[in-house]
Amino acid sequence: MTRTRNNIDAELLGKIVFARFLELPLQKFERLVRRLEGSVEFATLRPVVIPALLQGARVSEVGHSRSCPAAVLGEVHETGQGLEFVYRHASYAREYHFDEEAIKQFTTDPALPGDVAGTFRRLRLINSRNRLTHALMQALLEHQAEYLRTGQPLVLAPLSQAAIAARLRSNPGLSVVADPGRLSRVVRGLAVALPGGKIIPLSGLFPTQRKVHCHYVDHVIKIEKSWLLQGLLSKPLTDEGIAEHIRREFGANVSRRTVANIRHDLAIPDYRSRGQRLDYLAATAGFSPLVPLTRQALRSDIPPEPGVYEIRAPGGHLIEDRRSGLEETAGSGAQPVVYIGSSGDLSKRLADHLRGSSGNALLHRYVAGGTARVRFRLIDEGWRLIERELYRVFCETFGAPPLCNRMSP
């Protein structure tokens, strides 16, 4: 067993180094590749090291776009043969071919300049990271093809990183050991662009079965209003009715209890409350699912685009009369609406609320604890008018404005 100076097994140390290397943000990784390829040590290795691209990899001819977030690895393209992934930068698809016999002489020659051996080790790390990332993207192109093509959450297939890791390990052409821990480090912080330009976090391609069921429940609730207006329903669906519709439309067996739990997580009232609150539900039918109002969510889930939003927080009951519909039944787990707003940049405005720099001290008290949640709807133009209408409908439905709206918009 080989051990280092600190008495750490060399194989274990190598795994730790590789794990940390996989966690490098894209920009740091790109700078590292550029710095290595421009170094004296790399120039010395050029006779025995050949830079190339991974087999089958394509790189964008346009390169980086200032409007594209730094975490975007590349874009999914639709071709005549199917889906193809195109990397934003050659560094992300780089592969180095070595003359192994000559490398042994180079790395042990004391007359060579600088840390040639260290440079060679980093080139191997780049190879391993890019090969693992490329194999992962090819597997995702196949497994989540319909979602990557359309961007519709309803066609997402449940997928675990353990399942993809097992699939990659069965690939004899992959020289890197793929395990769930390594895939988790690769996926963390990365995003991809879909054919229509929509940017999604790579982690979003690994939905749990419950997450997929959340999309189903949210879909049924959103179309429930139109069914009521068309006379297809006489009253809102019960949890059992929602489960039955999901079974018919999506072929998924979801229990009534699971529907109830998901409904609570999405802050959707039960069928009795929905029957009394159809006006406000209709006004917010196009809103996103609730997400935590945290710095991480602001970075990953809320875009810097115009729209309207609704903030919910525990303890924000507006009036004491439960019959008003402002407060859910006991034990529902839902949170009352404490604020309705709009902005030309949702992520910035919500970040101001979170920091307490929006000038609304009362609202900051409710969101500072980290338990508040927000949902929103993107609107290209006229978001202030939509906010005003949403505020009006809320007041008419519940008889009072949200607690933290100090004045009518």
C-alpha cells in the first residue's frame, strides 16, 4: 500500500483530489485549462501530448455569450438525427492524448523546467472530468429526450443519480469510474440551455418520483378552473379525483394521501376551500410552484425577468375569522399570503426583500427567518397592471389586503 507523507493512502488521496476537481465552477475550470495550455510546462510536453476534443463532442462556433449565465455547460440542439449537445467552450470538451512511454521520461527528468509532472497530473484530471461529464450528458439526452426537446415538466421521467451511475458503469468505453457521489459533484452548479433558449439546472434532470407527481398535481389543479367554467365539473376535484385523473392521463398510480401531501407542499387548498376561492385561484393559475425565499433559490429558481409574485410566510394570518378563507384548516401545512408585488427584475426585487433593503420592514420580519416561500409568473409587459389586478382580486376574495402590502399598488 502506497502512502503519502501525511500517512494517507495514495489511492484515497487521488480520489479526494478528483472529487474536489469535479466541484470546480465552470469559469474556474476554463481558466485552469487556458492557463495550463499557455504554460511553459505544457509547451515542454507538446511533443508527447496531443490536445483534441472528446469523440463525438461538438463545440459552439459562437463561443460565450454575455447574456448566458456562466454556469451553462452548453446547449441542446435538435437535429435530423435527434438531439445533440453542443458545448459552449472547447475547455469543457477537451481531451489530451499521451505518449505514455515518453511521458515517463519527461516526468522524471530533473532538467525540465517547472512542475512538468504536476502539469501532467492536471491534464489527466481534465480528461477524467470531461469524459465523465460527456458520458453523463449523452445518457441524459437519451433518458430525458422528450423534456429536453420540449421543456415541458409533465414529460420528465423519474431519474436518480444512482441509476445513471449504474448505467455509465456498464459502458466499457468509459475509463472513469462513475459513482453517484462523483455525478453529484459534476451536476452541482451546472445548467444547460434547451432548444428554445430556456435555461435549466442540470440537477432538474434528476427528478424524484415525488417531484414528477408534483408536476402532475399542479397540472390538474391549473386546468380544473377551465373544466368548471366549461361545465365539465360541477365542483372542484377531491384528492381522490385528482389521483384518478392522474392515473388516466399519465398512467401513474398516486394515492389520495400522496395527492394531499403534495397539495399542501404546493400551498393548494382542499376542494372545499377551492370552491370558495375560485376568483383568486383563477388569477394565479399561471404561477410557478412555491419555492423557498432563500439566496440559493434566488440564484437557481427565480430568473432576473419581469413578472408578478406572491410571498407566503408562517404566522402571517391577516384576520382571526377562519371563515374568511384567509387561513387554512388546522394542520394543512400551508402558509398565508403576506405580500403581493411585481418587478422588472424578480430575482433582484426578491433579494431586496430578503436583505431588508426594499423599504418594507414588516415584510422583512416575515422573510428574514428563512421559512417564507414565493411563487411568481413571468410577464413581458404590463406587470404593474397585473399586480394591481391581482391585489384587487385578493381583496375581493378574502375581504382584506395581504398583511405586508401597506398600500394599494
